[in-house]
Amino acid sequence: DGIVASNDEYATLVLGALLDAGMTVPGDVAVLGSDNSSWGLWMRPALSTIVLEPGDITDQLVTALDSIRQGRPYPDALRLDARMRVIHRQTT
């Protein structure tokens, strides 16, 4: 079983609640944050996290804005694709 939190701060709160309840992490439940905050390294156990590669999104936004500026057609809904990677530490 595992929990993926929307950011490292929430993952830390989940981690604390699980440990307070007598569960082991990652033995009973794995916990994964998102945003790779530096203090996640100092947690015990150290928090595993997801990192988004911001350059991918930036490039896509610049291309879309350039199309708009030049009057070229663009989709009504813009889908942004970004690469992600997991930094495995002690909670997964």
C-alpha cells in the first residue's frame, strides 16, 4: 500500500500520522511526496519525492504564447506534458 501526496509538506504530515499510529514506513505503507523540498532530506525516514522537469513545461508554454502572439491557431485546451522522476529515499 502507498500514499502519494500533492507536495512534500502534506507527505510529511501523512508520514507523522502513520508513525504515530504505530505503522512502519515503508514497511506497512509507502509515502511519496512531490516537489523535492530540501527539508524532505532531513526527515527520518527521509522522504521519497517526485520531481517535475520544469524546462519541458516552460518550452511548451513559450511555444503556445508565441503562436498566440503571431495569430496562429492553437488548441482551446492546452495539454502540457512534463517528464517526472522519482527520487527514492527511505519512504518507498
